[in-house]
Amino acid sequence: MVREPLGAEAAAELARTFKALSDPVRLRLLSLIASHRGGEACVCDLTGPFDVSQPTISHHLKVLREAGLVDSERRGTWVYYWVLPAALARLSSLLQAPDEERA
């Protein structure tokens, strides 16, 4: 964004990602998953910290997955989630401040 203007397609994709992160529950879920021991969390570990129903948590996790921020895998009766490092790296590079020379 600071090196060159975003194209329409890139802007639409990034807007979807930022929209996914704009909800406090989803932002907390992403943080819980990223900071969980081993880098992945069982859905059973993600429902306790919130004052919302399990179906609501599942919806928020689906939004994060569709935005490309997390991925998941079913193992038996539980689903495990992990953050996709490439997605975080892309957001990080996008939000990086310009070089001092340009400021």
C-alpha cells in the first residue's frame, strides 16, 4: 500500500480479511489460536473464553477460515485450527510503515 497502490482485486481480498478481523470475537479467536501451545487449538479449547454459544464460535471460525487467516482439520470428533503464517505476513507487510527516507 505504501510502495504502490492496490489494485481492485487485491483491495477486495484485503477488505474481506480486514472485515473478518473487525469483529472482537474473531480477533480474540485468532489470538487464542496463534498463541495456543503447539500453534494449533482444538475447537473445544476455544469455546470457554467467550460468552457466546458454540454455533456462534463455529460461525466466527468459518469466517476466519474463509478469509484465509486460519485453516483446520478434523481429528476424530474435534476440529483443530491453526493460523496461516503467510496471511499474517501479508497483513504485516501491508501495514508496515514507509522507510524513514520517504517520511
